[in-house]
Amino acid sequence: MPGGAVRLADRVAVVTGAARGIGAAIAQRFAREGAFVHLLDNDVAPLEVLARDLSVEGLAAVGTPCDVSDEASVRAAVAAVLARHPHPHILVNNAGVNTHPASVTETPPEHWDQVLSTNLRGTYLVTRALVPHLTDGASVVHVASVLALEGAKAAAAYSASKGGLLALMRSMVADCSPRVRVNCLCPGPVQTEMFEAYLARVEDPEAERRRVVDALPLQRVGTVEDIANAALFLASEESSWITGHALVIDGGDSV
Ligand SMILES: NC(=O)c1ccc[n+]([C@@H]2O[C@H](COP(=O)([O-])OP(=O)(O)OC[C@H]3O[C@@H](n4cnc5c(N)ncnc54)[C@H](O)[C@@H]3O)[C@@H](O)[C@H]2O)c1
């Protein structure tokens, strides 16, 4: 690799929801740090574009279609990963949706199930399929949210799903230590399609964007690179004595 030492040399990483947004930034950052990255996503066209772009850059990445909420799809994707790399080192459970923001009383069961099935069940399915095959000393990172830690209006299913990831992390620390470390990222508002979709739903998106930024001590929304930097730390040996931690990355929002 050009530019000296890399932080994930000889590592194999699996990143879900890798076609765009935070997942794509994590995948790109890991690949640039020397990892072979398996990109998993259910949106195949952008997944293939990103895998090709990374390959053109001379980086090691392959895209595999995967709907994390579907057990058969997860089984097939994990089999494809293991056929190439029987013992990966890093798993980032990033795939997530916030498709039906509403209060608990305004959330119909089918919307609740859709959000929980990707954000929580999807993480469970991928973790269940892959963790037994991870190498000793592996690192698992679940991408949760500050909404796992603090209440917000009209986010019942999403918040519950992300809170579930923190509980899953703690139970995994009890079950999987010392072989595997498990940590969570808890981002605040990050500039991605998910954030733009949130703004598009309110009456005055620009006023809401200003309100969000004004409320942040660091006076800007997060970038996908802010989150990728933290993911890199938790995935690398630099965090080798950290497990069961929920790392908040939110510009000071939750202070
Ligand atoms: N953007 C934010 O403000 C923010 C804040 C906190 C947490 N997060 C979390 O970060 C993660 C990434 O969010 P983002 O903002 O990059 O979102 P995004 O919508 O930009 O990207 C999400 C990716 O996940 C994929 N995905 C969705 N459902 C899937 C499924 N069933 N199987 C496989 N892939 C699936 C999508 O195709 C997409 O490529 C999510 O878990 C989200 O909840 C985002």
C-alpha cells in the first residue's frame, strides 16, 4: 500500500449495508487500510458499482447480495464469504433502516416488524451465521444509534431496535469472550440518504437541518468518515482491550 503502514493489513472484514452511506465509507476505509472487504447489501446495483470502484483503486473488495432480514439470503452470503475466507477477522453489522418513524401508538405492527427485522433480527442472523467462524481475537461492531441511549419523538421502532443492539452486544460479551470482542457505534445525525430522507419528511427541511445543527455543540452534522474512523478503531488492534462499549459519535448531541 502507498503511504506507509496500514492498520488492517492481512485482515478480512465483512460489512453489511455496504452499498452506500456509512457502510460504504467503512468498507472503503477498511480496504484502504489493507483489509480484504466483503461488502454485503440487498441493493445490488450500487453494491456492484462500489466493489468495482474499490477494485479499480487497487483495493481488495468483493460485493455479495444479502438481505440481512432473510435467513436463507444470509446463509448464502455467509457461505460465499467463508468459501473465500474461512476465518474472517472483522464483522460490522451496519445495515439498518428507519423507514417508518412514528410514536409507539402510531406504529402499526407491520411497520414495527419491518424495522426490527432489518435492524435487530438482521444483526442477529448475520452474527449467528458468522461469529462461529471468526478467527480468535476477532472484532464485531454493531452500528446502533444515539437513539439507543436517549429518547426522541417519532422513533419508537427504530429506537427499540437500536437499544436491542446494545443489549445483544452485552449478551455477546458474556457468551463470546475472550475469543471475540463486541462493541457498538452510537452515531448522532450523519449526512447520508437516511438523514436526507428524515429531513424530506418534515414540513420545512432546511429549517429542520438548521435546528439539528444549532443543537449540536460541535455545530455540524457528522460525516460518514467520522463514523468510519471510529469503526476502524474498534475493528483494529488499537482497541484490543475494549469490549462491550457503546461509542457515542454525535458532535456532543447527547451531552
Ligand atoms: N445517518 C444517520 O444519521 C444515522 C445515525 C445513527 C445511526 N445510523 C445507522 O447507521 C447505519 C447506516 O445508515 P446510513 O445513514 O448509512 O443509511 P443508508 O440508508 O444511507 O444506507 C443503509 C444501507 O443499508 C442497506 N440495507 C438496508 N436494509 C438492508 C437489508 N435488509 N439487507 C442488507 N442491506 C440493507 C441499504 O441498501 C443501504 O445501502 C444504519 O444502521 C443506521 O441506522 C445512521
